Amino acid sequence: MQDIAVQDKLLEFINDFGDDLSSLELLLFFGRHPHARFNRAAVAHALNIRRIDLVKSLRCLIDRKLVVTCVENDVTLYSLTRDASLQTLVLGLLDIGQHQWQLIAERIIQAYETV
């Protein structure tokens, strides 16, 4: 029963991103590297993402307090939040299996079809 509650919480968390798949991809990236800091060029290279999409998604994640910034030697670095409750949600995304992702995707699609 607890797994269902966790999955529902993750689904709600994922639904908050709507059609912003770039932000979701960034969250998965930062979740795989929760203690690392990256400059924008490194993130863009790692994810092969367009600069405009990256800037928009980073801004979205920063506004939601999921990604934090720091400046070192005049270079802005990005990393996953240190907020434990938000980190738990992001790291929970990494534990979702392929079958669960498929179910989540189907739920998201159904939600948008009813709008």
C-alpha cells in the first residue's frame, strides 16, 4: 500500500511538469548526480539539449527550488537541491522501472486527452 502512495506522489510530481520533458530529463540527470555541480555547457553536452530549451528548463527548476545555483570563478554552476523532501522525490524518479514509466506516461496522456 505504501508503494502505491509513493507512486501516486511521484505521479503528481511528474504531472506538475506537464509537457516540459526537458525539465524532467534535467531532473533525471541531476538525480543521477545528486552531489555534483555542472556548468550549463556541461549539462547541454551531456543531454544533447538545445540551449533555448536548457535555459528555459533550468529557470523552471530553479523557480521550483529543485535546482540551485552557485557562482565560482564567474561561472554559474547548477546542482540538485539540498532540500531533503525535494531530493527524495527526484531520487524516487530514478527508482521507477520501465513498466512504471509506461503506466505513468499513459496516465499523463489520458489526463491531457480529457482537457
